[in-house]
Amino acid sequence: MNTNTNNIGLPNIEDLQHLANELFSALPNEFPKEISLSPDHNEHPRATKIAETLLSAANLGQVETVFPVSNHDTLLAQSGFGPSPIPNLPKNPLDFSQTPPSMGGFGGSPSVASYGNIAPIGESQYSFSSIPKPNFFEQDLNGIDTSKYGLGSGEVPFAIGTGNNVNMEDPQTGFSDLNLKNKEESSYLPFEYEGSSFESELKAALDLVNTSFGVPLEKGSVGLEQNSSYYFLDQNPFAFDSRKPAISSVVPIQSQSRSGWVGSNFDANLIKKDFPILSEKVNGKPLIWFDNAATTQKPKSVIDRVAYFYEHENSNIHRAAHELAARASDAYEAAREKVRVFLNAGSVNEIVFVRGATEGVNLVAESWGNHNLVAGDEIIVSHLEHHANIVPWKRLADKKGLKLRVIPVDDDGQILLDEYAKLLNSKTKLVAFTQVSNALGTVTPAKQMVEMAHTVGAKVLLDGAQSVSHMKVDVRYLNADWLVFSGHKLFGPTGIGVLYGKEDLLNEMEPYQSGGNMIQDVTFEEIKYHKAPNRFEAGTGNIADAIGLGASIEYISKIGIEAIGQYEHYLLEYATHLLKQIPGVRLIGTAANKASVLSFTLEGFTNDEVGKALNREGIAVRTGHHCAQPILRRMGVETTVRPSLAFYNTCQDVDVFIETLWRLKTDK
């Protein structure tokens, strides 16, 4: 398509008019067969409107690029014939010329592939929208110019300056297992094309749904909040970069059940097929797994990799000269390297395999805390913590005469940073807190909290159990001294987890357990220990599941953790909006910045009654105190119902969940 020569990148009006007339010639009789895009003509009011919008933008210099499209549906959307015509265009010109490499296919693209694989579902309506995305990365973060960074660019605040920007043509995360013979590697990329987003599609979906099954909302009463207030950042870390193309797409919406929406470039239904257990039936209904904060399901690639180990590589590691020992050792250490890259750690020596996040916390409490803290020292934890990040410190405090202090939260479940600052003093030796609350979903200002602790000389342990599956976790950027997470919450096997620690600090710590593999030399007079990580991996470790964890990281990295975070964020918005419409629902935890957790109570029903009703429909949720009693009591409850979402969940899953709750209310 030719463009005008006015340096704003708009298409030649005659070419655009020609394309439009080609489209209209294929439309039903009630549409005009030929139009002019000059605002001086009035062949069709919507055509006139779009012409006025384009020409106005041209005069203001507000648009730089208009993308060619490849089918009539998409051209319809860009021509304004859907419920959501093009809104006011952004003031800053869009720039796609220097888009960095992208994780998961979210980099900017100068063209758009066909949307031909999106089909109507039943008696569907069509919703079109083309909403330019605000650039939430305009402001500096701790003095770093983040305006050139955006989600999907491959360069995010969590990875600034660390060299961990992934080029998918030469990924750092694809560490193939050399011993995996005669196995065809599957491609797990669920993307149809690059450069698009699904924020506009979700807004269109919410604008059209009936939230009470038969009682439509008044027009204009539904919609996403466009400017969320984040209590520790001025920008939304999950937001789309406004420099990416704002692409219209045809989104099928089923007016009553609302089950047709799928992100235009993130097909969760396709991802779901990679997880065998999600084809299970529960009570005759398809399984809907909304218990992801407790444990996540495993893709076929992870299951196959663990099985392959036992079929072809099973051996102890590091201590034999035979072939199977070499295979097992290579695969085990390759998994360690995958974890290193995933966390952007500086060395594989900083990656210790443990049973899970719980053992990682206990290891630090025993190996560092027990040997370095003395009576009168203070440990700070937050009110949000899982029991696993409270109990080890309380026991240590009771044992050694330490003082345990607690960072309070507000009524939304957000850390009160001013109160945290008041707790820090010269006696503070350790701050231990979660990056994402398992009970409320609150995302804490981890980077800022770590820096505040370090100003008084305290060490920091960060609980990443709930964060690593939802967002980029860069340990060099965060600069915590230790970080722990569990493999089973990262779509990997149970019984395996990771303790990250700064290498010098790990080597100063005493061994946690004693035995084989962690020693250099043993006599009856003296024992010499290995350095990290071996000094903390006594005995025969969970070799197979460490390798399985490596496979899960490889799977996630192929999709892109940023893409996963974006999709889950908008799925959470969709579910939250619908859940709030149900009378008697009280959401527990309403922080502006949340991961995919929806704790709630339902008036007139016990939490167990709600859980059982959902189970009858095949929906798995967690009910109880979620091993986080202090924060639930702070919120005025003892237990909640806790649906928690993952990237294989869909809007259709949410619809079944919401409809079940409505029936529960109306049948009583």
C-alpha cells in the first residue's frame, strides 16, 4: 500500500478507499457497494466517521503506521463496522522500527497474519475494537529509564541490565537434553501471529456479556478500569506496551454463555491440549482446574521427560564411570542450568535443588539463621506470609531469643511501605516476605522492599513460590539474597524445588544435612565440605524430578513468561468482573496489583458448601485457610473459597464457574 508523503505513515486515501470498496462489494445488500472516504461525501455514515478520524489524526500527527489486513472480518473491524469504533488515537506516534527481540512472539510486527482460524461459536455476535494501549512504562523505575522497555519486548524492568533478554531465534532457554534419543521434539507455541494483544478483545467481551444470566447490564456499565492505581509503581507491570500495534480482530462472543472469547494471539484451548489431565471428567463433567495456587498440572512434555529418565537414564549421579551415570548427571546438571537462566542467576553454583520452597526456607533458617543470629536480633516478615515463611522464623526466634516483627497491610491486602520503613533498624538482620500472596494474590513491591532492607544491612529471603509461574523473576534485578520456589507450582513435578542464593553467601553457610555427595574428604579427624550447590545436596537427590522441572521451564520459556502473565492478568480481570456481579460475594484481597487468585466468601453459604457445589460441576477450587491464617484473620475471615487461575484456563472455564455460583444462589 502506498503511503502519503507527509511523514506520518498514513496510507494513501485512494488505496484505502479501493480496499474498502473491495470489501463492501462482498457484503450483504443492506451495505453500500461503493463509498468514498472523503469526509465531503456521505455515502455511509460510518465510512464518513472513519474518514474524519483518519484525516483528523493525520492533521495532528498522531498516527505513524496503519497495518494492511488480510481478510474481510479484520477490515470490517478497522473500518468501524463493529460495536467498538476506533477511539481517540494516542498523542504520541507509535514506533515499531526498533522493537527488541520478543519472548513468546509478542514483539512488534509491521504486518498482521490472517485471522482465518477464528470462527463463530453458535449464534455468535461479532465484536470489533481497536484500542491503542497506554504506555505504562513512561516513568523511570528507581532511576532507570524504562520508557524503552515493555512487556513482550524481551526487555522488561525485571531484566534491565542483566543481559537476560531472549532472542527466540537463538533462545537461552532451549537446553536440549543430548541424551534424549529418538524423540521428536514437539512445538508448544500456541501463537498464531506476532504483534497483537487481547486487551481490546477482553474489553469487548465484557461490554457484551450478561453477568446475571438473563439480566443485561445497562450499556456503558461494563468495562475495564483503564488506569489502575498501583500502590508502589505508577505503571501496571502487566500492561501492554503502547508502541505495539493496536490491532482489531473479530472475536466471537456467545451472548448468553460468553464462552467464545479466546485471545487473538494466545490460544489457551490449544495450550490445554498439552495437559493430559485436563481431559479428565469429574462427576461426568470436564475438569476445570482452578486450584493452581495449590499445585499446577503438568504438560505432556514434562510427564514424558520424567518417564524417559526412568526408561533410559536411571542412575545415581556424579559417582560412577558407566554410561547411565553420565546420562543422568548430564541431564541433572542441564536442568540446573535451565533454572539458572530462568531466574537470570549469575552461576549454576547459586542454584540448589531442594524438595520445595518450604525446605528452602528451613534450610536458610537453619544454615544461616541458627549460626548468625543472636538474642536481641530482629526478623521481619509480612502479614501476607504463608505458614512456611512464618513458622521457621518463629521457631528460630523462640529458640534464640530473637524478635519477630510483622509488616502490616491495608484493607485491600497491600503492604504498608511507610509502616515497613518504621520497622527497619540496626537490629534488623533478616527480612523474609512473599513476592505474591498465595491467599490474596497481592503482588508485593519486592524490588523496593529488598532495597529498603539492604539499607540497614539486613539480608532478604524472597518467597517466589507463587510468583515464578505468573511473571518474570530476575534475581539479579531483584537483588534478594535468597529466593525459593517449588517445582509443582511451576507445572513441574512434586517433591522438587529450588533455593537460589548469592554464591559467596551460600559458601559461608553451614551444611543443612550431612552425608554423601556434599563432602570433599572425610576422615575421623576432619571433614571437608564441597562448596555450593553440592554442600546442600546431601545423599541421592530427586534426580528425575529435577530433570522434569527443567522440562517444565523449557515449556514455559517457549511460550514466554511475559505472554503468560499478560493472558492471566486479563483472564483475572474477566473473572473478577463477573464474580463481583453475584449478590452476596465478598472478595477477600482487592489489591490493585494482583496475580491470578480470587479468594471470596458467599453470603448464606459455608465455604465448603460452595466448594462442593463447584465440584459437582467438575470445578476444582481450594477452600480453607490456605496455610495463611494470619492474613485471612486480618481480613476478618477464617477461611475462603479460592479459585486460582493459570494460562491453560479459559473464559469458558470462568463462565461455567460463574454460572454455577448463580445457580447456587437462585436455587436456595
